[in-house]
Amino acid sequence: MTASTADLKITWEKLPDDFILDEEPVENIDQPLLAAALREILEIAGLIVAGILIAPNMGICATVDSKLVIKAPDWFYARNVQPLENPEIRRSYTPNLEGDIPAIVMEFLSATANEEYSQIQDYPPGKWYFYEQILRVPTYAIFQPATGRVEINQLNSSGKYQSQHPDPNGRYWIPGVGLFLGVWYGTKAERTGYWLRWWDESGQMLLWGAEMVERERQERVIAQQQAEQERERSSILAAQLRALGIEPEA
């Protein structure tokens, strides 16, 4: 498939089976934990259905002026993705050939910002330029785990990223996902710090698996306490009736 802009010829071609992808290690342990947590919430909530692709550090491909460009965001979400034939394993993703342009891409910053803000147009183009001008991803999120600062940039009518302001709750509506995205501080697994999390339209925070288990445990404890209190009230009432010479009904 081919799409043209004023200055670029962009084509969407499947990555050759023998293409060797760069396998760069992640910069720190935070990145895979943050990415997995975002996916876990959607999976538990039943929001990952057929045709949705969520991937961390997977290369997104485009061919620009006959040159292959691959960028691997820390996390992305795409819809209407065609399934692969078994036993094929997805190694990369080419929008418009395999499915929709990602609705959102995310980058998690390390100590210093590198390519996440790069608008270099020459080959190989910077990430910001690639997401904005080549892929035209509707939403680009940049998160700083150390400080909890998140930037949400959305394409405006001019095709440029425009920084968004949060709602009164400090969250951002992500149209392509149908949920609010925001920052939460707390502990999950071995990490205590800032996390990106999802909220539904009613403002309810979607829970991780461990949180759901804990909530169910607390609900059982409360139910048991209420049942014990009811038994105690019944026992006291029965004793009072017997003191009056009235045998309570079984």
C-alpha cells in the first residue's frame, strides 16, 4: 500500500522474513513493568478483543522514500489488526498493511530525554517526526517514571501534535482506546513509584489482578463480619425473649 504526502513517498511493506531486527536491551527494569501493567489492566477488564494489538518495544515499520524505517515505542495500541497464520509469530507491525495506524504510542523516558522529542526529518527520522508526520498516530504520550510527569500530545487539524491539558482529575481522555489515562503512585510487585493507569468513563479506576483479589478478599471479610454481627444480634434478642418467658422461634 502507498500513501503520499507533499514531500514524502510513504509505502507500507511487510518486513522480509529474513530481516534481522536490532535487539537492543531495555534501558531499565521500569520499562517492561510499566508496559505490562498497562496491558494487564485492559486484559482483566475484558477490553482486549480480536483485532487489538498491544505491544511493548515492537518495531513499527514504514518505508519512506524507498528506505525502511523502524521505530519501537515502549508501548502501543492498534485496532483492526489482521491475525497471523499459525505458527507465524509477529516480529513487527506495518500499519495500513496489517491493520490500523496505532491509536496511541507511548515512550517512557529514562534519566535524560533522547530521541523521544526528535523532529529530525533526514533518514533515519526522529521518533516525534516519525509518529507525527509519517505514521500520523493520533496520540503520543511521553511519560517520565521518575517524576510522574506525563505529556499527552494529540494531532490537531493541521496534522501537528498539540499538548493536551488534563481534566479536573488530572487525567486525559484517549479517544482511540475509549478510556482515561492518568498517573497513580503506589506499589505493584517489586516497584514503588509512579505508574500510568486507566480509568473508565465514569471515573472508576480499572484494577490490576492483585487489586481485584484483594478487593474480593476484603468484601468476604466484610460479609463475614456482617454475618457474625447478625448472629450476635440474634443471640442477644433470643436471650432477651427467654428472660421474658418467651421461647424464640427456631
